Amino acid sequence: MVCEPTREELAPLASIGDMDLNTVTEIRDARRGGTWQPGDAWLGGGTYLFSEPQPHIRRLIDLGRMGWEPLTVTPDGDLEIAATCTVAQLSRFAKPAGWRAAPLFEQCCRAFLASWKIWNMATVGGNLCNGLPAGPMISLTAALDGVCLLRAPSGELRRVRVADFVTGAGAKDLRPGELVRSITLPARALASRTAFRQGSLYGLGRSGALLIGTLDPVDDSLTITVTAATVRPIRLWFPPGPNAAAVAEAVRDGIRPDEYFDDIHGLPAWRRHMTFRFAEEIRRELADGPVGEPTEETGR
Amino acid sequence: MSFSLRVNGQDTDAEPRPGQCLRTYLRERGWFGVKKGCDAGDCGACTVQVDGAPVHSCLYPAARADGRAVTTVEGLARGGELHPMQQRFLDAQGFQCGFCTAGFLMTTTALDEEQLDDLPRALKGNLCRCTGYRAIEDAIRGVKHTEEPDAGQAVGRSPGAPAGPQVVTGTARYTFDVDVPGLLHMKLLRSPHPHARIVAIDTSAALRVPGVHAVFTHHDAPERLYSSARHEHPTEDPDDTRVLDDVVRFVGQRVAAVVADSEGAAEEGCRRIVVGYELLPYVIDPELAMQDGAPVIHPKGPESRIFRPENNVCGEVHGEMGSVEQGFAEAAEVYEETFRTQRVQHASLETHGCLVSFEENEETGEERIVVRSSTQVPFLTRRALCALYDLPMDKVRVVAGRVGGGFGGKQEMLTEDIAVLAALRLHRPVKLEFTRAEQFYGATTRHPFTITVKVGAKADGTLTALQFRVVANTGAYGNHGPAVMFHSVGESMGVYRAPHKKVEAYSVYTNCVPAGAFRGYGLGQVTFAVESALDELARRLGIDPLVFREKNIIGPGEHMEGPGGEEEDLHIASYGLDQCLQVVRNALAEDRSAELAPEGWLVGQGFAMSAIATGPPGGHFADATVKLLEDGTYDIAVGTAEFGNGTTTVHKQITAGALGTTVDRIAIRQSDTDVVRHDTGAFGSAGTVVAGKAVMKAANALAEQILSFAAEYARTPRSQLRLTADSVECDGRLVSLKELFEAAAGRGVELFGEGHWGGSPRSVAFNSQWFRIAVDPDTGEIRILRSVHGADAGRVMNPLQCRGQVEGGVAQALGATLFERVLVDERGEVTTAAFRRYRLPAYADVPRTEVHFSETSDAIGPLGAKSMSESPFNPVAPAFANALRDATGIRFTEAPFLRDHVWQALARRRS
């Protein structure tokens, strides 16, 4: 929920301090309303805000007492995840029978570099708003056709697909003072069969490539969502039963070379290789069958 | 707005500051068991339980704790009974420095059955830099290792560390775990430029910040140059550093210091200082720095003892023994390759820092300054402070509390100089505590090395010539630069017999964060190169690398020869290298671990060996006293510091052995300039062999005194006397030590033994490491299938602790082998200043290592002991590289061996 630069964007010498956020003069209950000011930041779980110096922040607008129901299954069978839902709540949530995508929730929670103790504080919305390529809540919700509900300080609402919400490494479609209210995952996506692959330079480490395949329960089409390897989520769509060549071609054509993320957690060439490998593994796991023409879907 | 919080059953209603995290809130209320490791949620040292759920309190907004119940490590024991997990950490000695222990306890006591079955995942949010995690796993699993040896039987057994009960209850007092009334806080403004002259500095706005007391700049600093490195002989390091300089030489160098009532005000003060810089050209590559026309980083005169300032050469050595040209001409096979090692951070969990205050010197009645510091060298720091500020020794006391890890990083004066400056000016107590980020760009690192090895051998495997060209990047300052360079080419070359040897080595200034002392002190870097090269040469000759080593290593009684000449006081006073190699041979013979490799993975094995002198050259001094106390127990006073190295345990064991008593009857006072005359410090692997020897001499002297006195007192011949746990047995009759103390006091006799050791002569310790690994050729993932270590520590004083030292050394080295790297950008600015960017080995990364000790007994070390603290690190990276070579056919020459790079090398070869 925090529209601040990400960890990776901040230069290490950007500030002198750490530990307490000493420039903060007020922690304000978000329920009290008021005008959004420069130097304001939404406080979700705090696990990002308190992990880096934030010398530009003056007020923390605390979402901790909003009382938003963390997880709601709507009458249509969609899942509405409040932005303030913690990772621990998401992990523990008893997923209804019939959600073939259920295993993906725990797989994505476990893809955090952060420990399970951080899950007790970190929120789903906060992970989305950090917009990091390796943000596993982005992977989860982008792969399950998630849609963000955004609320402006004026109260105005708008909806953006998760795959469109994150626009680059640490960049997202979020305006000053706007907050993520919730993310909705449609019932159809939750009924998908899924396949999950994660690669890291380290055991249980930060994702260098995280790919999720979903097989549509209605038309058997396959969608592969690429995250962590790329600067933003990229989704590749295939009609039923694509072959290996089709998947490889889609990865080759659907991801520009400069869209592979280049940072200390993996060389772009390795991330690209892992993307090809995982995409093919996912294809085989979910949809080995007759040839299909690949098309790239969404994301742009 | 009302706030209420229950901490360990005690209610508090003090409102937190708006941006305060729970960690500082708890520590401000005296719950010092809550530790600061990273303040970024990565290391887990600050873990507490909020309403029973473990959280990293450094990330937890304190305001959110309103109405909740918090349990810290201090609240874990109930009614005087340790929590079972606390007892298990004691029984298994699941700690060394203990700084991470509170976090581990608050995490492991909250694990459910499923999590206990998956410890790699359950413990991914807790880092331990000392143990290598085996001891922690044993603790969680309830394995008991500690022993309670009988009177006089402590040496060679495994009693637990004396501070264990304090460590597991959060009551051990580390550097910052004290409440000092009226304390002021210091924050440092650091340079954003790699090389610049400060032409203007305006502190007026900073001084107007409420709560700011003073701002210090180069105008306030003494002109005097010194080195932050601490050695017995200060001339070992160039004098190239000022407390605050008008020239900055790396991004991160301190520019100004702000002292204020709070850290927040001091930070704000730093942000308000306006500095005008004249930018200067900079160089970050050491080869370029040596070329003519490169920017000169230290244009200083000969008084600074810089070898060639005009070429940025801080130190250099050139030498040849025989003629390598002739040697290579005689060789059937010559191999030459250039190897590189990266910048590595010590990453001790307690950051650098100190608290400076004032007290009355009881001896003189005058006021003096007291520096409580996270240091390995309290005595040398006092000496340096006195020299810097023209203070007499009796005006300065330096004390180390329990130190939360060192690894060489704290053989340095990085905070005391400036904190003392401020305290002297303001006459107020001042604290300077580095942040985790400052550890990366404002402290020191291991020296990055480039090593070109050329080695030749005859067809039968006899070495004919060995040649090194070494370039060590010492960064912007020369602290430890020349000494690390000299050490790096010593034992690494001396352990092999070759008729012709040549060395050319340079320690070079660059505009990067300074390198300093790091476990192994240069040897590990060169060992990586030479052990890789010898493995490769053996393969090319078609000789088993093990046979090749056995053929060329020095034997017992031989001298370590190098082109720099042999070191006069270095003797192989016990020889276990053959046994270390036999450990490898045995491991290979019975090994079936290749069966564990996943299908399609490449499997390989490799080993490496190393030698290390059991102390630094030029003398390493320790004074110790042991005295009998009124209640019939003993008191040891020794200067060396305890930072998890376990010397305190060993000193008690040695004393208990000499006095025929048990370790629980001995108290120890240590790491305080008040307790003994002098101690060079806890570095150079000297804790057991130097300080331990001084303690042994003191204990033996006391035993002699007690027996002499008892003989007279009990009118019994000396030969009929025997010291027991709490008395002297006089021909069958027991006279209690208490009685003897009283009797002696009555006659004005103090039963008191003194010991001194000068650290010379020195012996040599040996290590070997063997790995079998499997490599996934399509992802670069590497699994260690088996890890075996041979260690020649002479007579092992405490097998449990010594094993822990070896395991911890192997784990730390695996970090540097697999992934640790401090990266700098094109301006030399560190870009990896947090644990989430600088990966430390976690539980999941470290395999169990089988540790085999040689059966030797040293003629120099106390009771036959040799050092075993730095050296287990050294053979790890080359052993791993040799196994990787065996598995893949590729010789990797640059550490670390990250998956993406390994994959890339394999992919390139395929294409």
C-alpha cells in the first residue's frame, strides 16, 4: 500500500539512519480521513517501510485498524483479498473445495525471501505496491487474473489488472495518495489447474525466475505468467495443447531482451534460460498435447 | 491517546514515538536481550513474540503493539526455571558469540511440529555467523554435548562456555546493553564522492536542529595521522588516516559527526550539513592505480611509511629463491593461471560501535575516560587513543563487554577515535553505533586479491618451481594492507617444497571501501589460487592430486622456506599435515555419497589443504594472573576479548587442570585494560596459544605458591601434597583453600600467580577440506553431497568448542565460496549494503561437515595445543573449486561460484 521507492531503487547512502523512522512526526489512523500531504505514506504491515531509511516520510497513515475483512468469497465465488490481509492470513485461509488453484497460494507464500515470521506482518497489498519483480503476491495474483481495486483520496475507485498494475521493477500504476483497497481473483481462475516453478541463486532464496501456469477450466487454454525473471509480470496465452516449439516461440517473441531483470539476484541470460526451461516444464505438466498457436495476452 | 503494553508480564504505558519500531522501544525500556542485527528484517536477532506470534521487532511499528503482550528472551524462563529450549541451547552449546541466540530462542519456541520437521525453511529468518548451524540443529533436536569434567580433568573435555546461562537468558551484556544516564548519540555524515577535497563545510543549520549539541568536522580533528588497524607494533601499518580528513577517498568515508540528544536529531543534523567538494580523479582498479599517471590517493611523505605513494603502492614484496626460470625449464609441465577473490564482509551480527563515558580512576582519584567498545583489541585501542589525543594511559580505560562476533573486523579502531573526540570536547557520555548499512560501506572488508600462479613439475610429480604475482586491493586506506599481503604469500608458499620460488606482491590503494583484517589474513585468498593450480597441474600430469600433494609438502622438522627468507621463530613443533591428508584419503575410500546425486547431475570430488602459523609474527603479548580468593575459589584476569571464540572456556579449563579443580570454581575477568598490564588482543588465532599460555603459566605459578605455602602451613613435605577441587590434600588430610587463604592473609602473603607469554616461537597448524558435490548442468545449482574436514589443532583443549570453530569456519568460507560478495559500482560505491543484497549462509545453505582432528601434541603451545580459529576457512574455496572442476571439467578461477555463473560457463562450453 505504499507508494514509495522500492528497496532496490534506494541508493545505500541515501540516508544516514535506519532502525526508527525518525522523520515521522505523526502516525495517523487512516479511519480519521484527512487530506493527503506530501511526505505521507500508507502504513500496511510496515515490513518494507521499516526496513530502509525513509527520510522523506513525515506521516504514516496507518491502515492497521481499517477492519477490512482479510479474505472474502463473494456470492459469485470470487476471492476478494483485502490489501491489509497478511501473508500469514492468506496462507492459513481454508481454501474451498473445488479451487484447483489452492496449492498455488502456499507455493507463492513460500516463495518470499522473507521468513514466515515476516508473514505475520507483511500484507498482500504491500507486496503489490512494492512492485518488485520477485514479489510473490504479484506472481500469485497476476497468474490468477487478479484485479486491483484502487481508491483515490477523493474516494474515486478504479480497477486495474494486477498484470497491468506493475509496470516495471518497482514501478506501478498508482497515483499520489491512491491506495490498493483489495485484489479480486475470479472464480474461474481459482478453478484452474496450476503449475509452479521457482528458481533462485540460493537455496530458499529470492526468486530469480518464478513462472506459473494456469489451465483454464472452461476452454483448456494455457496461460503462463512470468515473474521475477522479468521486470514486470508478462503473461503468455496459448490455445489448448501447445507444443514445445510453440511455448519456446512465445517466450522468445513475448519477452524482449531488455525485459529480463538485471540485478544481483541473477544474470539476465540465466533468468532467460530458466524462463524457457520452466515454461516448457509447465507446458508438459499441464497441457501436453496437439500443436497450438501461441498468442501473447495482456500485460501491455 | 492512551497506550498500554505488557512486556514479559510487566505493564508499561509509555507512548512510543510515531516512527519507532518495537525493537528500540523495548531496548529503551531495558530489555537488552532484544538485539539489533540488521534492522531490516533479515537476520532475526530481534525476534520477539507478540501475543505468542514471533515477529522481527525491528520492522514492527511500536504503535501497533498497543494493547498486546510481548515476550522477549528475558521472559522465556518461568519461576527461575529455564525454558526447555534454553536448556537445550546450553546442552548442545548452540551458540558461539550468542548475539543471534535470543532470536533463535524466540523463533524455535514458537515452531509447530510441521516446522520442526522442516528446519531449513523454519529458520530462514535467523542468521548465525559463528556456528555453521550444526550446533543449533543439535540444540533444537535436544542433543546434549556438554560435559562436567571432574576436578583437574577439564583439559581435553567439553565443558560449556561460562557465559552460556547469560547468553540463553538474554542477560549477557554486549557492548550496547548498558544504560548510561545522559548519553548523547553520534551519527556520521559520509562522503558521496570517491575522491574529493572538502573546500567548504557549513554546519550552522545542523547546529540549529533542536537537540543537536555539536558538529565535528576536519577543523576539529587532530592533524595527526595514524592507522585504524591495530597491531602490537603500530609501524606495521601506514599512517594514512585522520579522525576527520579534508580529503575523502571513498564513497562512505566519514565527513562530519553530529552529536545530539537522540539519534533522530543527530540524523537530522547530518542532513543539514552543507559540504562543498572539489572533485578529484579517482581509480578503483588496483592494476590501473599502479600505472603512471593514475590519481595519487595518498600524496604523503616517508613518515607515513607508504612504500610508493606516487604509484598507490601501500606495500610490496619481491623475492626469488633459486631461479624460477631454471625451475620452469626443468619442468615437464607448467601451469599458469590468474585467480580472483571477491570483497567479503565479516558480517558479525553485532555492529561496530562504542560508548564513551567518564569515571573516577580508583587508583589516582582522578577522572578518566572509559571506552566500552565492540573490539578485539582493548589494550591496543587504549594505546592508540592515548597517542592520538596525547593522553596518559591512566586517563583512558578501554573495556569490551561480550562482543557479538569479530572475524578480524574488530582488530580496528573505527569508532572509538571519533566518539572519544566528542566526549572530550563535550564532557558528556557519547555513543556511536554503526548501522548494518554502515558495516558495509563504513567499516572494512576482506581484501580482494588477484593472484597469478605459475607452477612447474617433473613428470614424476616433483615440483620444480613455484611463482606468485599477487595484487591485493587495500582500498582507500592501508590498514592491514602490507601485513595481509606479507602473510598471504608466507605459509601458502612455505608449505610446499620447491627448489625455485619467486614472489611479487603488491598492496594497492584504490578509491574503494578499505579492506582490513579478515579471518585467514590473506592466506585464504592465495590458498584458493595455489591449491587450485596444484590440483590442475596434478591432473595434467595424470597424477592423483592427493599423491601429488604428499610428494611435495614439507615434512616434520622441515622449515617453511620462501623467497622472503624463512621466519626465524616459526617451527613445526608438531606435524599433523599427513594425518589431515589421510582424512581425505579415508573419506574417498569409503565414500558412497555420489549415489545421492539427482539423475543427470554432474558429480565431482576435490580437496585442498592449508597451513597457518599459530600466531602473528613480531610478538604477540599476553599477561595473566590467577589468584586464590577468600572463599576458596579462583579468579583469572586476562586481557583478551571473548567474541564467541571460546577462549574463556579454554582459559578456565587450563586453570582447572593446573589447580586440580573444576571450572565452576573459577571466575574470570577479561578484556579490560584495568585487569592486567597488557594484552595484544584477540586476533591472529592467539586466544588459546598466546593468552592461554600466559594463563597456564599464571595458574602453574599459583599452584606452586599454594603448595609451597601449604607445605609450610601444614608442615607436610611437598611431595605429600596434592591440589583437589577445593582443598589441598596434605598427606591424607584435607586443608581447605579457604583456610589456606586466611592463613596466608594472616601472614601477609597473597596467593597469586602471574603469567606472561610473548607469542614467540610459533608453531604451524594444518587443515584439509574435502567435498563431493553434484552440479545441475542446466541450472547451475550445486549440492554438497558430503563435506569432510581434517584439522591439526595439536592437543584439542575442548573438542566440542574446537569442532564448533571448524564448522563455523567452514560455513563462513562456504558463504564466500558460494555467494557472498560486496559489490561496488564504477565509483567504488557499495551496492550491497544489506543482508538481503549480501547473502549470508543460512541454515539451508550449510551441510554438516565431518570434523576429524589429528592426534598431535605441540611442543610450543600450552599443553600441546595449537590454534584453530582462522585456519578452517582457508582450504574450503579451493576444495570446492577442485570438486567443481572434477564434476564439470571447467576450472573456475573466480569466487564466488554462483549458480548463474556456473550455468553460463557450462552453457558456453556446450555452444
